[in-house]
Amino acid sequence: MKEQKFQQFLIESFRDGVCKRELRLSSKEAEWLRLYYPQASLVKTGTQQQKTWYEVRLNHGRKKTTP
């Protein structure tokens, strides 16, 4: 998934006050999530093909990526 498309996916996944989700992410996507949300908690819950299931909890605001 391209980085910009992944950012939109995260925004949609955590809208309306949702702060906990189970997401299936590639290693690159997990790395991007940690970059955008440095306070997020990612706990591996399983694997499927080339992606891993994570329980993702957003604890604080998103890191600014544009001025």
C-alpha cells in the first residue's frame, strides 16, 4: 500500500473517537504507523500470509507530517 493511501486508511480506521482497532499490517505499514503515531501501542496477535495482525491503540495525537 502506498504511504499516502495508508495515511487515509489510518484516518478512516480511527475516526469518530475510535482509539483501538485490530489491523492486519505489513512490516512497512507497521513502521509507518509507528512514525505517524509514536505514542501508539502495537501488539502482535497473529500472522496471515505476509502480514501480521496487530491490536493497535492510539494513546495520543498524530505526528505532524506537513507544515
